[in-house]
Amino acid sequence: MHLEIGTVSSLGVDQGELRAFIGEHWHHQIALTVENFYEWQFTASPDNAGIDNTVVVIDKLGNIHGFCGLNDRKFFLEGQPFKGAELTTWIHSEKARGQYAIAVLQFLKKRYDVLIGTGISDSAWPLYLHSGFKIVAKLPRFVRVFDWKALKNCADITPLGRRILRNTGSVEEVTFSSTPTTLEDCEELVKQFRVAFNGLSRSPEHLRWRYERHPYFNYEINRVTSKGSDGLLVLRYEHKYSEGLKFVHVIDLIGAPNVIPAMISCAEQKALAYGASFIDMTSTASLHAAATWTRGWTSILDEPMVRIPNRFYPIEQRVPPTTSMTLWSRHNMDSLLDLGKLCFTKGDCDLDRPTMNFLIEHKLI
């Protein structure tokens, strides 16, 4: 069977038919089958500008046999912009499974300078490694637990874990001020971020698309000021009504490195005021790890006696409760693999994508 690889826009594939293919071949209901979410994810971002560059595999009759979701997004490596893409869900029909996977990756490598994705399945690992990608098996995730008793039905906290949570030690006070803000005046903070970290673009245009125009999630954006520097703190508040749980996700930290401890302290105060049982943050950046770990947060990778799920719709207790990442660059691969300088957070790729269970429980569809 001859199959052709291309993009949705270049091959003229109907998005409705593609969403139907996704719904038929994915192993559970998925938000990508919802029209407005699909369009926001793959065509509305600034770098896509209405063009759907999602990769599809079709036969000569136009039948769809494969789908690799992505959206274009510049990647800054050592301060220089490169053509990048965030990879999301990868789906193949039974007829095409395994046949064209490596060909799809080679197709992507010809089109982009940097590729990055998360949630790599065991079956996909050999395909990525064979194609020159590297895999981070377990992304760093940090959790600050305020009320472990509220988590007893969904978390796995050993007696030692409970003692660790009670003994956070002395935490240095951080003086800061914070005000709710929009993303109209953040170019200088974005420049400071680019100097300090390698990572996907956080241009003002991208941030507005990502955090102000999301079709389902509401994000709180605060400008935090400390020691003469400013930063943008992006949070998302959760209330899982079926379990009576409240928790907060740190989605993004943007600005000068010296304001990171203040942003973490601000996030803690916001979570406590909300009545959250815990707050969490996923990030590869070593500066983020230092700021949280020293303030009594738990490292999911290094302190397994405290396991807080990273998936709540539905609740899934994975070991460890985090996910994986794959990455590739045509240039400066050594710089890309400097994971301490790479700033990859929950706001990147599809780490903060709504599930159908979330949409249903919150009556959004």
C-alpha cells in the first residue's frame, strides 16, 4: 500500500475527517476531536497563522492512515531563534502502524530545526532513538503539599513521607509584591528569559494565544516584583468537584532569574489563599528546582515516599507521577541537552491539555 506524507494544509485534508479519524483510533476520548479546541491548538497560534501543519499519512484515495499533531513554535537556543515545533498526539491506523513512523520523523526533521514532544510511549522509544532524538525518561516535577489528609484517597504518601511533609525546615522569607496583569507589556521580561534559558518561544503574541485565548482553561497571570526585578507568574487553579479537591499548577515563570524565588513564594501564597491541598510545578530548569526544593517542596523523582498524581481527569497514579520528553536539534545539540538551562514547563507542548473527562465534569461540552 502506497502512502503519502504531508501536512493537513498542503494535502487539503478535511479537518472534520481528521478529527473523526482521531476519535476512531485513539484509545479513549480526546479533546482533539472537539472542533474549537483542534483549531485553537493547530491553526490559531501566531507561528501557524491559520495554516495547519499537522502531519498526516494518506493513501491515493485520500483516506487517512496516520496523524502526528504539532504546532509551529520558534525555539531559542543560546539566544538565537530556530524553526521549531511542539509535537503532540501521534496516531496510526492498524494498517499503517510501524510502517511510516520513522518516515514521518524524517519528514519532520527536514522541515524543522528543533523538535520537542512529551509523553513518549514505550513502543515509540526505539523509533525516536533510531531517528537521532534523545529521550528524557522522567521530567522533574515538584510538589508542595499543604493538606496530605485531603489527598489520602488519591495519593501514595508513606509514613516517612508524612514526616518529611511536616518537617519542611526553615524557609527564608522573600519580600515581593504582586499584581494581576495582562500580557500587553512583557517584551522586556521575555528578553530576560531568553538570556537566561534555552527554550520554546515566549513571545508576547504566543503568550496571549496560549494563556489569554485558551478555549477552556482560565489562567491567572501575575507580575511579581522583587529585588528590583519583575517576573510573570502563570497559574491555573483546579477544583475537582467529584473528589472535593482543590490544587494549583505553576504553569510558567518568565523574567529575570533573581525573581524566581519570589514567584515561587507568591505561588505558594496564592495556593494557600485558594485553599489548595497542594501546588505543583513541572520544569527542567535547575533554577526552578533550586527555588522550590529549598522551600520545602518535594521532588517527585528523588523523594518517592510522596507520590501525588499528575493526572486527575481521571485520577491516575503513575510511578513516578510525571512524564517523558523527546527532543532533537539540527544545531547545537549539546546546548539543547543542557537540561539545567533548558526551561521546559507545564505550559509547553501538551502537558496542560484538557481531557474529555475534564470537559465533561466541568460541563464545558
